[in-house]
Amino acid sequence: MADFPGVRLHVVNGKGGTAKTTVAAALALALASGGKRVLLTEVEGRQGIAQLFDSPPLPYEERKVAVAPGGGDVHALAIDPEQALLDYLHLFYKLSPNGIPARSLRRMGAIDFATTVAPGMRDVLLTGKVKEAVVRRNKDGSPAYDAVVLDAPPTGRIVRFLNISHEVGGLAKVGPIKTQSDNVMAVLRSPQTAVHLVTLLEEMPVQETIDGVADLTAAQLPVGGVVVNAVREPLLPPADLVAAEQGRLDTTALATGLKEAGLDAPEPLVQALGQEALEHAQRVALEEHGRDTLARLERPSYELPLLPDAVDLGGLYRLAASLREQGMA
């Protein structure tokens, strides 16, 4: 059984440079496996999903982008705050997105104000659209999507982005905006949601993950798992790693090995290779320290390999298979 059986909204975030969008896409494929229907959403306007799935830029509509193993479907949506606001106005005030009132609001600058200036309103619109996809039902009462994956803002901004009830506090005390905020927060803080953190085995991403878990917990937002991305296998066996780190690597054996391979083994080359072995051993030791630090979070942890080339569709399917094998989906 997967580690998050009751979760329908998977929020994926991480420090910039951890490839959280790639992990979100792989998780969507993993969740869709076996005939499921999954929606993958993004909110930062970067069209990262379209690039990963080698598709044209996503419009403001849900579009199928991939078929998962076993026949499942992954749909994608790039959420635009202006279009989300027009949806909001249609829902609460029955204003047609293409009608005269909406066009008048555009000319007056009200839409631009609400989506770029008004504190908290932009995040209410973006998270509100995600929440709508989570709770939407088909005519027969079944969920429109088995799961929704949100490629969220980076870890440093995730709590402010998700904790919209706090941001909206100065914007509206009552009324539809407050109601929408409360409804969104009810989903975000429920067992239906898990906020996953993507990291690398490097000092800064690991520390930001630790801080992110603490901030999410303080805001009463449900922490999911930790995905360690771009993991590299050690190039030396454990005994040689220890010897290299302690400066005890047998350079004579190294030179002999080079000669047996038909290579020249001048002293400068042997010394340079010994230095590389030392640096490699130090990096592996730092990565192990990072693992130990992350383990203290006591959250489910998953590791994804460093892909040798730029991520393509084949790479996404490989990462999705790894997440399934480790029980994340």
C-alpha cells in the first residue's frame, strides 16, 4: 500500500534548484499508474510542466499531457491568477468572464490590482482553483480526479502561500473572500492534503527542508514526505572511502591498477587521483550526514537518482517508477 492512501492533494515544494517541478511531474505519473486520473497544476507562470512533457504552453484549461503505466491519465493546468479571478467572480457574482462587467473591471485596473497588489488575494485565487479541482465531482458523484499534484512555490514562501487565512485577515473579515479562504484552508489542513519537500544532499537544501518542516508544522499544515533528489552512487567501496577520507589511500595499489589497465602512472597523476578520491570521500561523508539529519524529521523519505542527461519523458517515467517502488504512490 502507498504511504499516503487518504491524500488527494499532494503539494510539492523545495528550495530553488532541487528540481521540484520534475519531482511533481514524476509523482503525478506515479499516482496515475494503474488507471487513475491525476491533475498536475502549477502556479508560478513558468510553464515548467509543458517543457517537461514536451508539449505546447499550457492554456488556462485542463489538458491531457501523458499516459501513465497501466492506462492512467495525467492532465495538467497552468493556473493564471487573472483567469482564476474571473472564475471567482463568475462563481460568486455570476459575472461572465467575457461579459461587459468583466471587461469594465479590466479597463479600471481592478483585476490587475486584485492579482498583483492586494495582499493575499492572489494566493486565495491560486489555491482556490486547486481546491476546486480536489473537491470537484462527476455527475455520478465520483471525484473528478483521483489526486491533484501542485507544483508549489519554493520552500521559503510555501507557508505564506498556503496559509492564506493569515494573509486574508487584513483583506476581509467577512464575505465571499473570507468564505473562500476558510473553505480552502479546510482542505489544506485536512488529511486529504500532504505537503512534500524536495531536497538535495547538500547543506543549504537540507537546512531549508528542516526549517520548512518546522514552519509547516507551526502553521498546522500537514507535512508529507521528503524526496531526496539527484542522488549519486559512491564511486568507491566503503573501505576505500574511509581510507581516502583519512588520507590512507594506497597510492601504490592505485598506480599498479593504472598500469594493469594499460595506462601510464606518473607520480603527479597518481597524486591527483588520490586528491580526487579524498574530495569524493568527503562529499559522500557530507551526504551521509545530510541523510542522518533528514532522518531525524521522522518523515517518510524517498531517494531519486541523478539522471545522466537532461530530464526527458523517459527520465520522468523512470523517476515515477522509483517513487512507486519506494511506496510514495
